Amino acid sequence: VTVRLLADLHTHTVASGHAYSTVTELAGAARDKGLELIAVTDHGPACPGAPHPWHFLNLKVVPSVLGGVRILKGIEANPVPDTANGIDLDDASLAKLDFVAVGMHPGTGWDDAGVDERTDGLLRALENPLVDMLTHPGNPSFPLDIARVVEAAVRHGVIVELNNGSFEPSMSRSRSTSGELEFARAAVEAGALVAITSDAHYHAHVGRFERAIAIAEELGIPEERIVSRDAASVLAHLRARRERPRLDLGGVA
Ligand SMILES: [Zn+2]
Ligand SMILES: [Zn+2]
């Protein structure tokens, strides 16, 4: 049985600095592909070229529903060594967002760190109750202690991402396939919740899941463990974790 997924929890707009579509274009592409929901997760301020914190605070102006597609106003934040909460956006701002992903990226303070130091930094972020999802954890540029990260994700109910781009030979992280696969296998065995995402940096790539779905089938991930299977599952999961003060505001297409 081929899984059909109706939500994409990882997409970037032009605001990320190295992505090329607007939120309106992402929503249009999602609608054309029959998706029910996307999370717009531009890079947190620590990434080179990423937006200022005001970008995330002002996401309230974007409608919650665009062309019939539910839009989660989110961030792909960075664990960082040098802020009060260990993340590149403060807790008061993160709390206002509909969806908070975190992942390791170049130029955010970990390029020369050792595995233990980097893992400690990431675990601090995963322990933050405002964090919902961990992105591309098997990136070989940023080796982590997989067992510790998986244990923390399961303990804190953080979704582990299967990033289609990480399994795509033509994409920049293609060489991370084996690392991502190793991480995914460990996460599944530990009982982690999973989301299959596109990490689209261009609207035509929204909802592109084929390779990650193939991996999920190979690993035998039960469909009920895939939070991104539809909008209702995503919203129920997020609401159960914490209050999302803006989730239902401005729902005008
Ligand atoms: Zn990323
Ligand atoms: Zn991303």
C-alpha cells in the first residue's frame, strides 16, 4: 500500500535567502497537488541570509488558510551556543508560532564542534517544550550521537523528520542518505513520531515525498506514526502538545 500524505511540514519562502518562492506560491502549489496543509518554516536568524526575528513575529499577517490550504506559520530554527534558550529565536517569539522545527545548519556555531558538544547543543533544543520537529538529523556535515538524540526526541515527543531532499541524489544533502537512513532506522525502532517532508526551497517541490516514502516503506513505518499524513493529524498533535495562540486567527483565503 502506497502512503498518500496530505501535509508538508517543511517548506521555505524567499525570506530564507536561498529559496525562491513566496508563501502564496507555496500554497498554490500545495493546493494543485491536493495537499491539505503546509508549514512555512523559513530558516532562523542564525543562518546566513536568513530573516530578522521580526519576520517571524509578523507572520500573523499571513492568513491561516490560503486557497483552501491550511498554513502553519513556523520556523526552522537553529540550536545555537550563545543565547539564553540555546535557540536562535527567544521562547516568547517561538511560543507565538504554529510550528517550530529545529535543525543543524552551517555557519550557526557548530561547524568546528565535536560530536558530544554538538549533541549537547541539539539536546538542549529538543528539551524545549516549544520545539515540535527535528530536521535532517543524519546530515554527515554535523555528526551527532544518534542514540542520545533519538532517545531525547522520543522522550520529548519531538517529531523526527524524513526529509525527501536527504534521500534525493540531485539535492545538496544527497550524500547524507546513509546517515539519514541510519538515523531513521534508529528513530523508528525507538518508537519516534515521524513526518515526511519536502524541505522545498521552490514551490514546484512542495509535496515531493517519493524517496522518503520509499524509505518509510522499507523501514515498515506504520501509517499512524506518520504525523504528516493529513491536516487533522497534524493539528491534533500540535494542539495536544501546547497552546498555539495564533493557530486559528486570520483564516481568510
Ligand atoms: Zn534545514
Ligand atoms: Zn529546510
